[in-house]
Amino acid sequence: MSHTVGQVSGFAGITVRTLHHYDEIGLLVPSERTHAGHRRYSDADLDRLQQILFYRELGFPLDEVAALLDDPETDPRAHLRRQHELLTARIEKLQKMAAAVEHAMEARKMGINLTPEERFEVFGDKDPEQYAEEAEQRWGGTDAYAESQRRAASYTKDDWKRMQAEVADWGARYDALMTAGEPATGEAAMDMAEEHRLHICRWFYECPYDMHRSLGEMYVADERFKAFYDSMRPGLAEHLREAITANATRARP
């Protein structure tokens, strides 16, 4: 039984022009031609076309496809094994890509889930998501960002108030620590830095010491973060940065 070029085009989901091109370059030459010169494809031709389309889907150039299919030392079982390996690798890659996209979708749809009235009650006239777009651009692809967004979406008004109370209490105690002249590398300051790190872990995302060290640098380098911490006490941002560094060293000498 043989098939016309139009039928094969329909079977395979490719254009007649593509089949003509494969014939012209010798990649898929139909086994038969009618008296009028029309192409007729056998079942064996269809098997070869299936192989061609498989390798093309995986991105192989046509010349490499031809070399693979015309290798006299390769039997059909070897092709199947190779295809299985390639498909398995492709599936794993696509699964990772899908997981990354789902991760990004979840992070994008998450955020502070409060009514306008609750937002005002908790944050006053300050917009808690003022820099949300910038944060997504800088960290949107990270697990920490996605986890932070996921957690934030679950917090109630009372959760946010409790978190703010913790920050205010911590700030007051850090102010007192500096007033007492405690050095940034001393045990008291390092303990406060560790409390700061654990606050992040508890409310936002897991914050290993190396990440915390990087945050400490940002608290000084970024004027917005520096202004936030220095509003608790002038110079607190730099003092905290040194305490974070010392605490990280203490934890991982």
C-alpha cells in the first residue's frame, strides 16, 4: 500500500513543500512514482519520515539526521534506544522548565493579601509593595523570592502587626545596645544579628549565613535600606552590617 504526497502531508502534519524538499536533498526519497511522475510513499517511507521528524523535533540539523539514519552500522533497535535516551533527557528538561514557570506564576500571583482598609491600618500611608516590581526583576527567579511571596500571601492583618511589633522591639533593643557602646563584633551585637537572621527565616524565607552577609552589605549600599535602619538610630545600618558579618564568621569560621 502506498500513499500520495498529500496524504503523507496530512498524516505527518507537515507541508507538501517540506516533503518535496526532503526528496530533493535525498533525505526521504519516495519508494515509488506513478507513470505521471507523482510521488508515492510506502509504509517503510513513513517509518523513515517518523524518524526524521523525531530528530528534527529535538533540533538536529537535516544533514545530521541523514547521517544518523543512513549509518549502515546502526540497526533499528539502536535508533529506538537513542530516541528513548533523548526523549528522557528532553522530558527532564521540560519538567524543570515547567516547574520554573509554575514557580514564577505562583510568585507573581502572590503578594500581600489585605483589603485596602487593612493595608492602611497596618502600613499607614506607606505602600508595602512600592518596590515590588524592582524586587521581582532582581530576585524573581530565586526560590527565596517565591517563598517570600507565598508566605506573604498567607499573612493576616494580625500577622503583619505582630511582625511589625517584633521589628520595632528589635530596633529599640539594638538602639540600646549601641547606646551602651557595644561593639559590632561583640557577643551582644552578634546575638542581635542572629535574631535578625532568624526573623527573616521565620517570616519570609530561609536565610543562610552567606545570604545574610550579602543582605548586610545591601543595607549599607542601598540608600533605601540604609535609611530604614538608620531611622531606628543613626549609624545602625553599618553597625548591623558588621555584626552580621561577625555573626556569620562565628557560625562558620
